[in-house]
Amino acid sequence: MPDFWFFLEVLVGGLLSGTMYALVALGFVLIYKASSVFNFAQGAMVFFAVLSFVGFMELGLPFWAALPVTVGLMILVGMGTERFVLRPLVNQSEDTLLMATIGLAFVIEGVAQLAWGVDVRRLDLGIRDEPINWVMDKTGMLVSQLDVTAAAVAGIMVAALALLFSHTKVGRGLRAVADDHAAALSIGIPLKHIWMLVWATAGVVALVAGMLWGARSGVQFALVWVALKALPVLIIGGFTSVPGVILAGLIVGAVEKIGEVFIGPFFGGGIEGWAPYMLAVLFLLIRPEGLFGEKIIRRV
Amino acid sequence: MLTDRMLRRVVPAISAAATFIAIAAASTAAMAQEAQEQYFGIPSSRVGPYSAMGTGYYGGIIDYLNYVNMKGGVNGVKLTYDECETEYNAARTVECYQRLLNKGDQKMVVFDTLGTPGAYAVIGRMAQDHVVLAQYGYGRTDAADGRVWPWVFNAAGHYWGQIAVKMNYIAEKEGGVDKMKGKTIVHLHIDTAYGREPLPAMRQIAKDWDFKLIEIAVPAPGLEQQSQWLQIRKEKADWVTFWGAGSGMNSTAITTAARVGFPREKMFYVTFGGAEEDMIPAGDAAKGTYVAANAAPGKDYPLIADIIKVVYGAGKGNMQNPDRVGTVYYNRGVGAAAMWIEALKNAQQIHNKVGKTVNGDEFRDGYEALDVTDEKLKEIGILGMSAPFKMSCAKHDGSERFKVMQWDGKKFQILTDWVPAPDPAFIRKLIEDSAAKFAAENNITPRKCS
Amino acid sequence: MLYREAGQFRTSYAQDSQIFPLRQDRVGIIIMLIAAVMLPFVANSYWLSAILIPWLVLSLVALGQNILMGYAGQLSLGSAGFMAVGAFACYNLILRIDGIPFVVAVGLSGVCAALVGIVFGLPSLRIRGLYLAVATLASQFFIVWALDKFGWFKNYDPAGVITAQPIVMFGHNFATPREKYWVVLAIVAVLALLAKNMARGSIGRGWMAVRDMDVAAEVMGFSLLRTKLQAFAISSFYCGVGGALFAFAYLQTVEPSAFGIDLSFRILFMVIIGGLGTIMGSFLGAGFILLMPIFLNIFFHTVFGKSVDATITSALEQVIFGVMIIMFLIFEPLGLARLWQLTKERLRLWPFKH
């Protein structure tokens, strides 16, 4: 197969993977945008969400019943986190909150294994992880159906959330809270409700991301580490930008795959692990807040 | 009233104090120990990314120990054990090793880390502490040279033997070694030492048989193997030997292979990458994958069936999910434990301690004296599940034979009997060279074996 | 009553700027050091090799992390990477330079780690806060990948996991846990003293100025380039020495996977729970994080024994560990060092209330 088509194939594959990373990163952005907390437990939440979903199905619930039940569970998790972890720590430094979310990650991982056991499970979403035939026939390129579906889902979620933030009353409230808690309180925005809403939404996003990743790679503990893949996306896109997440995801995915296939062999391969991070560092050197992040203004 | 301020002081103070008390108690308490109980220390990994593996393997070991106890122990000596969670982490394994080492006035006699990182972390201590490192299909390959490593064994066949067996099988499937000329074999592996283990042997075989060997690495956790498989497709590989770790990587390889249209019937998994836990998440895509086995799965081996009847019948089974009895890792654990008990019996015999507990040196002699024939396997009840082998002073590895099995969508179909490595002398030479190099670098004088 | 400064007068600048101005403190420290040296005679091998040695080594690394995060305010998640550099550098130095004393090798490996630290600390000149933390992850992943990938670091060992050489100094092989403990104790004590002095001196004040408000510090004349890179260098030096000791005195193997991101997180925990910006906090935090999982494991095995499935107890341990961390952060965000400080202040007044 001529090299140009191969390059295109790798590129398209990378772009599609990138949207999967963006889905995970979306959860981070939501929480950071609304409460300035970097939720390191997002990876654990992705794992817990999809594990519970599969668990409920195993207990007998059909697909369409398990879905709202799991959503409800994630909302409870979000509310619990806000009430028991964040509220007591409300005025602490960024580092403390980060540590608290790492502690939270341990708790969620442990509870997930306690509640549902450590067996590895399958998730069948009904979308086959196989090449789309007409693309294959026309160009010889391989584009997976699951990947395209995931990209579409990611795109829809990002669009919906961006609209939520910019055009609805709730969204404006979220942005106000992110800007200044005290001021938002003083004009009557219900802080607790807003935070619960944000964490609940992040939980739902985690579930969707978990379902797509689980369908691809099996539902097991290793899913916790997809969060590590999402961090460079966050940096490049900016911690506070919802549309930035998609663009950054595309960039990270493309660079990662093209780098691994074309540059990796010179080093013996395996550069996928750190290449996105190096790219993120380079980006930061040029734009310290990421592509679309809010410019950090410091008063001396 | 418990005020916030009091909690502030009390909570951390109590936890600190309690910690010290617990450690002191654990390490100095002389726990009530009957003289007729043989103690085993078990470093299990029940949480974390390798939990599926750990719960199966150590569950099998514990079930077998309980089974032996229920059948009257080893010549009347009952077996006890303590577990310690390592999370499959080298540092935790070292800590567990230290903690499990002594119980009362007895020392543990054998240690099994289920994994290469843990094995390497403790391997240097075995000679000093007089504990046997019973690797079972993993670990330091050149420890098969018993002259340099008197305290380390590998009863289930190591990686160099395994890759030779696999290459032989592939050659057979292609129609003969001469048909291998010009073919392309990809070794897809996790980007760690474990993944690169078979490469020296593979490169030599590639040279001898004149096929093209491409090495492609997958960085952990390997949940995303798009780029690697697109490369494999571009290179038009004929076969892929897969050396992964963790069910995430293992099942993702299958689903990605399906996505790029690479036939699963041309994929050959390693013993530590091919178990039910790795195949099931990949669903239908896994059908046709070949896996090498050093312990065959199945519930109808007499021992396994008996364990289900006796141990699970009494409600003392260790597996939370009893369906996992008879899976690959479970049977491997049972096989490993069976070797411990045979070694124990040998030790009691050799040192005239029938009916009494043995120490590390005696156990070591017992392990080295293992001569597991087909009759012995039949007696234990695992004929066909484990391969027969004989240890000796210089040869500390097992039979170097593997079965080839294939996943049919629901379970593994065992396709062959015990296939030996085609050129054991060549592999033995590699091992002895490596062991000699290690001995020279570390000023170890290899012992003499008659 | 006992812990009072009444009657202790300082008559020179030297006396005024001592680390331990109170006589009671000085006496206490000397007693503690003597106890530490005498400890191997009473402690058994498990305590020495599995608790005390890793505690000392990890305290050293936590010290390094504290210098970077606590004093200089640079959020970093790459400490395990620098440990790996130290460990491999030590291995290679001992391998390639015949007869090099262990202490010298350790010192030089610290220097290697410091050089690497400077390189990866360069982004800190432009990036701050959480972004810097994620950027340091880049150094973590890259370093571990590079050390694993290029066989030269491992002397082309076919096994890939190298056994650390024995600790040899002045012709003597420090092989027993007791001797290893003394070597580690000596190195850690000296370096901790150095760190304390650095923190109290102008170097430390420079770091703290940069931490609190780097723009203002620059205006006052601190070269941000020098201060930040110096913090990275010294912090990486400590992490590198700690890494070498970790590999040689504790694990006895040198392998990249032992220095993964989970170790970086553990060190981060140690620093935060111990107390950011304190020397004592590094030791206390390291003790807590090291002992808590062990305590939980022992506790559950003693209480539940065989009656509860071990998988459940292992998962419970994880949950409780996370809960304890969160509770700690809620109830005492300034860490164990703050508790220690409060205790000392109460002691100064005791038996009076105020």
C-alpha cells in the first residue's frame, strides 16, 4: 500500500484515538472549570462507572435500565465527593485539593474492586470494532466503526457542554462559581447545587468514556490509566476550555500515532508513552496556559 | 464531646501510635506454633492491574494447601500459611518477603512471587536466608544453572524454551523449517525486560532459519495499540508472537488485530498473556488465538475435580467465583503448590524427618531431588496438566515442554501433547553463558556438581 | 517545666544562629542519634531491612521533594525519575570505575541526577503550578523509558533486571542489614543536616521568596533562573542519592519499573502529609506512608485472618488508605510536622496551660 495512504491511515487512526482521549479529558475540564479542582480521581471514576454498568447488567438489568441506574450511582458518587471531600477542604491550596483527589482515587478504586470483584469483563455495545467496509474498498484505509462512533459521541458531548456553559443560565452560574466563589454566593447562586451538578455531569461523562474504552479494551483495572493519556490533552487545550479539549485531543492523538510509527523505530519503539507529554511541555513553553486556557493574571 | 480540634490531634496521633504497636506486635510476637505445622509465606497480589492473575494463581495454591490438610497433611504434618499483599510491586514484595520470613520460631522455606519483577527483587537474599525461590514459569532464566543459583528453581519451563517451542510449532504449521525462509515474524511485546526476554533466542533462530524478525514494542499499559498493528499490517507479517502483561494489553491486542484484519490464527500468546481473563474481554475476536501453556486448564483432572468436591464442598474454597477453578492461572497455582508438597515429601524422606517439619536447607534438597514422572503425576492427579521433569544439581529448570492450545470462543482447546524445545542444548548453552557471566561479575564461585 | 529556655543566654552570633538553640533540643538530638546508631543491636532483621532502611531512604527523597515543592514552590511529580537516574548512575559508576568507594559513587550519582534535574527544570522558568506538575510527568516517563530502552545503562544485561553490586568501602563489604543501615543512616543524617542549613540560610530564603511571589522576588534582585534551577538541581541531587540507596541498600536490584509514577505519587503524599516546607515533615511523612499500608495489612490479617477473603481485605486496605489521606488533609492540612510543632509548643508551657 503506497506510503501516502499509510500515512493517512495512521493519521486518521490517531485523530480518532485523540477523540477518545478528549472524552476522558472532558471530565477533568468540567470539574476544573466549575470548582478549580484538578480531579485526579477521574480515571478511577471512569473505571468505576463502566464497571458498575457491566455489573448491573450481570445482575440482570437490561442495557437500557442499567444505564440510568449507573448514571444515578455516578451522581451519588459526585455528590458524596463534593460533600465529604471538597466541602471540608474548601479554602485549601491547590496542592492539598490535588492530594485529596488522589486519595479519592484510591478510595474509588478500592470500592470498585470490593463491590464488583476483580474479574475482567466484556462490554459489547453492539458496534463492531471492525473496519468500515466502503472506506476500505475505496481507499484501502482502515477506519474502525467503533472509533468513528466514539468520535461522533465525543463531538456531540463537547458541543452540548460548550453550549451549556455559554448559553444557559446554569452554565453562566457555573462560570460565575469558577470565577469567584464568594462573589457568586453573594449574588445568590447556590454553590452546593452547582457543585453537585458539575460533579454529577463529570460522572456521566466518565461513564460514557468508560463505556467506549471498555468496549475497546475490556472492562478492567487498567482503565484507570486512561487518565494519564488525557493529561497532555488537558495541558495543550487548557484546563478550562471545553472546545479546546477536542482540538487538543486531535493534536495529541495524531502526533502520538504518527510519532510512534514513523519516528519510534529509530529508538526501538515505545515513544508513545512520553511523546504526548513532551509535546505538551513544548506547547507550554510557547503558551503557558494551553491553547484555549484562560490567561493567568497574577497580581503582585 | 469530640470537638473538631480534638479530632485534629487525636486522629493522626492514634494512627501513628497504632501503627507502631501493630508492627511491633507483628514482628516480635511469638505466635502459637505447633511443632507439627509447616509454614508457608504467600505474597499474593489481589488488587491492582494484575489482580485477575494473582487471585487465580494464589487461590489455586491456597486451595491445594487446604486440600492437602484435609487429606491429613504431609505425613501428618499440617500446612499453615500467611498472606501478604504485594500489589505486584517489587518494593512491596521485598517488604512482604521480610514480613513473612519468620513465623514464631519457624522460617518459611519457599517463596513464589508469580512474577519476574518480584523474583529479581528477592533473588539475592535466598542464599543468605536459606529460602527456596520456586519460580514457576517466570523469573530469572539463567537461574536454571543450579551451580550458580543453588537456591533458585524453575519447575515450569522458562521463556527461552518457550519461544523455541513456539517457533517450532509455527514452522510445523507453515510446512517445515525450510518453508520459514523469507517469512516475516513480528514479536509484539510490552516495552520492558520481560517483553524482551525471548529476543536473544529469537534472533538466533531467525538467523538460522532465515526469516525476517521485526520487534515492535508496546508501552504500558497498552490499552491502545493502533500504531503497532498498523505497522504489522504494513509489514504484511505472517505470524505475531505476543508477549504482553496485564489483561488490558492482552485483550486490546486481539481487538486491534481484529480491527486491522490480522487473523487471530496467526497470533501466538505467551503463557503469562494468554488466559481466560485475557481472551474473554475481547469477545468473539479472540477466537483462534494460539497460546502456549505450561499448566493446562480444565476441571476434569482428577486433582482439580477432587479439590472442587472436597474443598469447595466444605465451603473452604478460596476463589470468590468458583467458576474460576480450572482456569489457566488456577491450575498453574495448583501445579506450583503440588511441586512444593512433593519437595516437602522428598525433604522429609531424605533427611529422616518423616512426620516432622523441615527447614530451608532440607527443603532445598527436597526440591532439587524432584523427579516427577508420569506415574508421580498420575498419583497426584495432574497427569496431563503439568509436564514431567527431573531436577538435578546443575539443572534447575523443569521439563521445558509446553502444550499448545487455542481459544475457541468459550474455552481453550488443547491441541498438542507436551512439545519439547527443538534444541535444548543450544538453550542450555545460552543459559550457562549468562550464568557464568553473572558469576564472574559478582564474584560467585559456582558450586561443583558431580 | 523541663523544656524551658530560662537561664540559657546567647552571647554571640554563632550561638544565636544555631539550629537547636535550646539545650534540651541539643541533648534530645544527641540522644536520638545515639539511639539510632545503637538501634541495630536491639532491632531484628525485619525491622531493619523492611522498615528502617526504606524509611530513611524515602525520607531522603521526600526531603528532596520538599525542597522543590515546599521551599521553592515548584510542583513536581518527577521525583521517582530522578531516583532512577541516581540508581542507574551508581550502578554504572561502580561497574565501570574499579574500586570506587560506595559513598563517592553515591555522591557522583547525585550529581548526575542534579544535571538531569536542571535540564528538566528548565520549563519551570515559563510554566507554573499544575501545568508544571504535568510537565514534570514528562520527565518521569521519558527518563524511565530511556533507562529501560538503551541497553548501555544496564550493561547489555540479557535479563534486563540488574542485581545491585554489594556496598564496598575501604575494603569492607557492608553486607548485613545492620551495616547497610549504618551506611544509610550516616548518609541521610549528613544530608538532612545540610538541607536544614540550606533551608535556614540565604539559599532557602531565596527559594521561599520565589515560592511566595516570584515576580516580587525578581524585582528584589533574585535571579529566577538561578534560584529555580538551583532548587531543581539540589532536589534532584537528593532524589538521586535516595534512588541509589533505594536500589543498593533496600531492593538490591536496579530496574526502571521500580521507579514508576506510583512511587512519585507516594513521595508526593509523604511530603504533603508530613508537612510542606519542613525538614522534620519529610521524615514523619515518609514514616506514615510507609507504615500505613503495612499496618493495615497486618491489622486485617490479624483481625479477620482466614475468615474473610483476602481479596476483600486487600481492597479494603486500599480504601482505608485513601480515606486516611483525605481525613488527614481535612484535619491537619499542614501535616504531621505542624502537629509536632504544636506538641513542642505545648511542652514549653507544660505543666501550665498558657
